[in-house]
Amino acid sequence: AQTVTQSQPEMSVQEAETVTLSCTYDTSENNYYLFWYKQPPSRQMILVIRQEAYKQQNATENRFSVNFQKAAKSFSLKISDSQLGDTAMYFCAFMKWYQGAQKLVFGQGTRLTINP
Amino acid sequence: DGGITQSPKYLFRKEGQNVTLSCEQNLNHDAMYWYRQDPGQGLRLIYYSQIVNDFQKGDIAEGYSVSREKKESFPLTVTSAQKNPTAFYLCASSMWVGDPNGELFFGEGSRLTVL
């Protein structure tokens, strides 16, 4: 079974600091996609960043970047210059084949709090 | 504005009653999904639909039913057979199932509480 594990249930940092959220996954596939989703207190989830496994270059979106270690099956999210609006639940997700279609499997989530 | 609308936001149900959660999208997406969110467990897939009049069970389909009569709509019924229905339910859509861009668009969710 393919699983996604986020080992940090909660994290808290001061505004402007850099924070890294960890994610590991288990798969026997070679080509796949990984994602980080953000769920702020308003509850509407949005995509933060995605990574294709065949790309060696780590994805970057403004202050958000990933450290993708394919051999280690690790996919961490780094948030630089954190802002109060980054306070949210963050979910790591893996796209897998399931019954003839590809779907996302989510980790348990990390609750991130940015303190002023 | 394009997006996904879920209703109601909060719903209370007595044991033994069926309830239906509404999900409507105006994004012209083919694929729609229902996820259940419980504390500490992330999101788990209940059902998904790739096209009108077609849907498949996800990982935790027991006690739930869906329909997809229109492209825009994917209602979820929580039946009395669901042993632990109290949860937060999220509806999502994507261009198509297996879209490698992988971006799901989510609604704001519905919180169901069984009294």
C-alpha cells in the first residue's frame, strides 16, 4: 500500500523565520507526482506546490520550495520569510494509480502556526 | 467567480437518518471527488466520478452513496449504515481524473454532526 507520512503534527515559528515541513512516502512506482496543499482556518484547501518525480530540479513557488529526495522518498516543504497568512494545516499528497485511475493520497497534515 | 459550492456548511443529524450533502461546480471539470477529513487522519477518499453517470468507490465508501446526473453536481448521501458519520466532508474537482497537473479545487466543506 502506498502511504504518505507527515511526522510533525504541529509546528510553530515566529514571523519572518524559515520553517521546513517534512513528508515521506512509500511507493514502488518510478513516475509519480507529489503535492503540498494548504488548508487555512477558512477551510478551503489550495494547492501550494507540485513536483514531478522525473524532474531532478526542486520545485519553487515564490517563498515556497521543496526538497525532493527521490531515493529517500522524502518531500519536504520549506517556507521562507514566513507570514501570518501562512498559518494553516499543510497536507502532503501523492498521486497514485487506483482502480484504473490516478488519485491523490494525503498525509495526516501538519498544523503550522506563524506567531507575530 | 468559478468554484465549488458545498452546502450546508453545518448539518446536524439524528442517528438513523440519511443526509445529503450538496456539491456544485462551475469549473467545467469532468472529475469530482468526495473526501472525509478527521483529526489526525488527513483526507480519505470516499467516492469519485470521472464522468456523468459514472462513479467509483474510494477507500472508505461503506455507508455512503453518490450520484452524478449532471456534470456540475455530485451529491453525497451519508446513510444510516455509516457507523461514525461525524466528520468534515470536502468536495473537490479536477479537469479529469489522473490529470498530471494534479490540482484539485476544493469547496469550503460541510461539517456533519450526529446527535
